[in-house]
Amino acid sequence: MLLAKDYRNLLKTLRSFKNVYLIDEASFIDGYYIAKKIEKPSFLAQL
């Protein structure tokens, strides 16, 4: 997310990825995080 300069740029950056995952920072267990793959993220349709 280092390339995201603003909201529109963030969405454009996310659209460039084939897969998008959300990580719950509170789920840190034994050095790993639990991530959830986002299927057809609705927030990316705004572009």
C-alpha cells in the first residue's frame, strides 16, 4: 500500500492485484496472522 496516495489511488492499486486479503491484526498466533480472501470486493467496483 506504499503507492496509495489517496482514496482513488488506493482503489486503483487494489484493482491491480489478482487476489485481495484482509488481515485481522488481533489474530496473531504463533507468528502468523489469519487472513480472509475477499471475493469480488464491492468497494473496487466504484472505479
